[in-house]
Amino acid sequence: MVIRFFLIACSLAAIATAGNFYRDFDITWGDGRAKILEGGQLLTLTLDKTTGSGFQSRNEYLFGKIDMQIKLVPGNSAGTVTAYYLSSQGPTHDEIDFEFLGNLSGDPYTLHTNVFTQGKGNREMQFKLWFDPTKDFHTYSILWNPRHVIFMVDGTPIRDFKNLESRGIAFPKNQPMRIYSSLWNADDWATRGGLVKTDWSKAAFTASYRDFRADACVPSSAASRCASNAAPGNSGWWNQELDLTGQQRMKWVQRNYMVYNYCSDLKRFPQGLPPECSIA
Ligand SMILES: *[C@@H]1O[C@H](CO)[C@@H](O)[C@H](O)[C@H]1NC(C)=O
């Protein structure tokens, strides 16, 4: 196993830099509603009654530690969804999702997470946050190595999707993924299941992004190494998993802030919970 990972690592290219939105991303839709500002240090997405907006990374990544600071739509954001995710292409794609479901002023956002492997998702876990995500920027991270996909908020792990291929559960490890983000209207389902509609008198809605960092592998690049700390035997993200403290912090979040876990939804899976639920 280790040898195979090493070969993968050596055929990939390193990038470990503070991001610049001009260099690292393309605005993909929204007809001027997505803007790169401050010389590439800030990106804003807006949504109005006509349309939302979105961007995607130029690079595709295969493993890495990817951080983005996001400040969500403030005030009455009900009906809006800010999606921030990694995804590969095609019907058997892999995907690692953060989605922020807006809410009425003073009511909490829902952070929705999911993991797709080989085109199959249905692994939703939802959280409230322990801070107001609209007041300041907070760091949302994905640590993705051959053994774990760990979701983190301000460095606190909230979810750990483990590689359980030995038990027959697919794990994302062969398909490079791009980063995507979008702000859009989903008032048919997002807030209280679609009961609360977007208040267009409060438009335009804006979410902001800064401090993108990818210490990650870029398979398409010509350089000969993966990331600086991604070599086997090194203590960087390539081998990282939750230590005892990390596990305790994740338990704290899941005990106090998790509002939905597909692994406890017996009604939804009358035939039995997905296999990873009984192992994890
Ligand atoms: C919005 O706030 C209500 C009331 O606190 C809560 O029930 C709901 O889960 C919140 N989030 C969404 C996305 O509806």
C-alpha cells in the first residue's frame, strides 16, 4: 500500500501557495455577479432575482489540504445556498461538499455536508455552527488523503470519511477534482424545507471569499513532486489522521452541533443503514 501511494505522490506536482483568485480560479457564470477584487485577494459572489453566480478552480487536485475563508450572506439569507465543494466529472464522479443553507435574520445557518464516491452520495450530515458565519470570515477546510476525507471548520474537525475500501466501500482516490463554488436561489427546499422563501427586497445577496490555500497535488502539472510535506513518512497532510484531541473535538461538535446524520436515519434506510455507518 505504502509503496503504491509513494508512486502516486511522485508522479504529481506540488503546489503549496497562498492563493490569488485571478491566478487560481475562473468565474464561470453569473454575468458579472462574481467579482475578483483587491488584486486577487478577495472574491465575491452575488445573487439577485435574475441569477446567482459561481467560480471554479483552474487546477484539478488529487489529494491535498485545501482551505478557504468564507463570509456568508448576512441578514435575511433564507432561501439562498452557498455551495463550496470539490468534484470530479461524469456519472461516476466523486464529490466532497460543503453547502451553507441560509436562514432568516437571527436564525442559524445549516452547514450541509456530503460525500459522493463513484457517483453515489446519500451521505448527508448537517451541522449548526458555533459562531455567526456572516459576521466574519471563517476557514472551511478539506483534508483529503488516501485514507481520510476530513471536513474542518476553523481547524476543528467536524466529519471524517474514512477509506473503508477493504469493506467494499468506494473511496475517492483516482479522480482529480476541481473546486467549485456558487451562490444560488434554492428557496424551493433550502430553508425549513422550502417553507421560507427568498426575500428579494433584500437582494442582492453577497458571499465573500479570501485566503485560499491549496497544499495539494495537481496531477496535470509537469513538475515532478506532489506537495512539500506529502511524502510518505512525513507528518504532513498526506499521512494525517485525527489524533485523540482531534477525535474528541469532532465528538464535541457532533454531540452539540450536528442536526442531521444519515447514519442515524433508520426511516430513510429501512433496508438497513449504509455499511460505513456500522463501521465508523
Ligand atoms: C433556520 O432556523 C430554524 C429555526 O431555528 C431551524 O429550524 C432551521 O433548521 C434553520 N435552518 C434552515 C436551513 O432552515
